[in-house]
Amino acid sequence: MRKLSLVVVAALVLATGNVLANDTTGENPTKSLSSQISEMLSENNFSESQTNLTAQVRFTLNNDGEIVVLSVNTDYEQMERFVKNKLNYQKVNLTNVEEGKVYTIPVRVKA
């Protein structure tokens, strides 16, 4: 009987250790942010000849969870206006918003 109770206690300790070792943060917030931005920029009016448009977008998040575009580094002025109009002050769904953290993402437009 004593060995049986020892086995049960050992099993409970191992099960509790496995539960506590799981990652409780859920989805990576940067990955979630990237997918939300991709969705915001998916609808565009660029022509077939303008398919290789790229930009480096620097932005931060304010305390309301809104994107504030700091700069768009691209050679194409229309692309810069497009990105700023689509992203500036758009609310994103993140649980832990780090206000003031600067993010830089590459953006490529497909027609």
C-alpha cells in the first residue's frame, strides 16, 4: 500500500511540473502584429507594373494600441503615402502593448 501511494504522489508531482512548464503567453505578439498589418495592406490599387515595391516601415504603438508610423523608407512616393494612410492610427489587437517600442518591418506590395 505504501508503494502505491508513493507512485501516486510521484505521478502528481510530475503532472504538476508539466502543467507549470507550459508556455502561458500564447501567440507571439510580434507575429500577430505582422499578420494584422499584412491584412491592413492587402487591399491596394497598384498596377501590374508596380509589383516590386518595397519599403521599410518604422512605427510605434501608442497607449490606445494604435499604430503611429514614424517613417517609410522607399523610393516610391505613392507607396509611402499608401502605407501611411493605411496604417496610421489603426488599432491593433494586442494584449500586452509596449508603448513607445519602435518596430521596423519590411513591406512588399503585390498587385
